[in-house]
Amino acid sequence: MKVKHKRWLEYLGWLIVSAALAFLVLKGWQSRAWFAEWRPNGLVLMVMFLGMAGCAGTSCLLAVAWSCLIKYWEPSADFWPVFKLYARTQIAKYIPGNVFHFAGRWLGGYRMGLAHQANMGATLYEIAGLVAVAAPMAAYGFLSSILHKEIGQILLAAGVLIWMLIFPFLAVKMTAWIAPRFCMTNWPLQTRAFIRQGFIPAYFAYVLLFLALGLLFAGWTRALSGVGGYDRLPFIISVFATAWLIGFIVPGASGGLGVREAVIVGLLGGMVGEAQSVIIALSFRLITVGGDVLFFMASIFSRPSRV
């Protein structure tokens, strides 16, 4: 039954990706996005390459977070080799199946002598942390655009902030429920120690990651469409967070390919126009892929650390 369920999830993921790609083609054809004026001048191209470098920098935050989580379980592990392991395997998320970057870290960690619970713990807490940061960011922009009264927006912002602050404690409390089901006997049941040494640095890195990528997406939207002032910034960041979140949870979507672009077009089209939204979605994908490639290349050509 488990194998059948896994296959059905894969089929569902492929169906969603196919529908998302068909949606992109349809919207591009209807809006004649291929002929839209998107000003591919030297300044825009320079901003695109700077965006790639920025995406590579945000990938460093992911690697730092994962290294912090690994080092909680394996204090003797060297930070730099663990960081490079993450950097070299992250590019594998684009392989169909969307699991090979996880598999690569497990295999590389095994060769490095990392314990099973270290890899399992870092992976699960990474997933939980990323979703816990993306979800409130996705909700905030949409709800704030509905709540026109200032007091309502203040309460909403306070709610998001409170969630951000209490989630690390909730995540560690869930350990007592998760650990027995994964046969983990050496999980961080000491809440304060784990939060201080492992999860807080990682969680802070995830918050910075989404803020940086959200601002980068908002800046790219403004550069191509001229739309995206300060008053619309929360909504545009929410569009990115929603697209990332949906692309992340769809099974088998390689790096959210197609799914995230479809969500961006669907949510951003009413603000900038369908043609511009298609161009923004596809070009931002080029930026993120370029950033992942730069991050991978930097890890390959970086010098080994000295002991």
C-alpha cells in the first residue's frame, strides 16, 4: 500500500506540474506575452545578473542553517565540509522527482561519518522551518490587502510576529511526538539547548532568506513592470512566498518548476497585466536557476578548508 500511495502522489505531482505548464502556455498565448515590451536593455540585464548573485547569496543562508542543525547532533563535524556538501547537492533539486538533493546529502553525510539522526533531524527541521516562515509571509500580504483599517493590519502583523517567535518552541515540543515514530532515541529533548544552539540560528537564516528573496522578487517586478511601490510591497512578497510554498509541497515538482510560475501569473496578473506577469515569472525563474548554478560552481571551485 505504501508503494501504491507513493506512486499516486507522483502521478498527482506530475498532473499538477503538467496543468501548471499548460496554464503558463495558455496565458502567454492569450496575452501575447512573447511580443510584449519588457525592456531587455543593458540595465535590466545587469540587474538580472545581480539578482543571480543575490540568489546565490541567499542559498548560503540555507547551507548555513543546515550546517547549524547538523552540528547540534554532531558537534565534532567541521562546518565547512558540511556547508559544501549542502551547496553541491542543492542543484540536484532540479532532477525530476525532487528528492535527489536530500538523497545526495544523506549519501555524502554517510561518507563523512554523519550519524543517521543528524541527517534526519536537519532535514525535517529544515522542512518545518521553511514552511513555518513561508506560510505566515504568504498569508500576511493577502490579509493585509483585505484589512483596510490600520488597527486590523497592526493586529495581523502582531499575530505573524508572535507565530514567528513561538514556532521554534513548538517545533521542539513536537520532537517528543516525532522521535519515537522515526526510531530516534537521541533527539534534542532539551528544549532550551536545542533552540539556542541549533534551531534559532537556522530559523533566523530562513527568515532572512525569505525577506531577501521576497525583496529581490519585488525589485525585479518593479524593474520590468514599473509596478510595486511601498504600499504594494507586502502583497508582492506574499505572492513570492505563496508561489514558493505551493511549489515546495507539490510532490515531484523539480524545484517547483512550472508550479511557482503559474502561481505568480495567477496572483500577479491582475496587478501588472497577464503578459507582464508571464515575463516576470519566467525571467525570475532564470534568475533563481542562475543563482543555484553560481552557488554550485562556487562550492566546486572553492579551496578546501585547512585544519
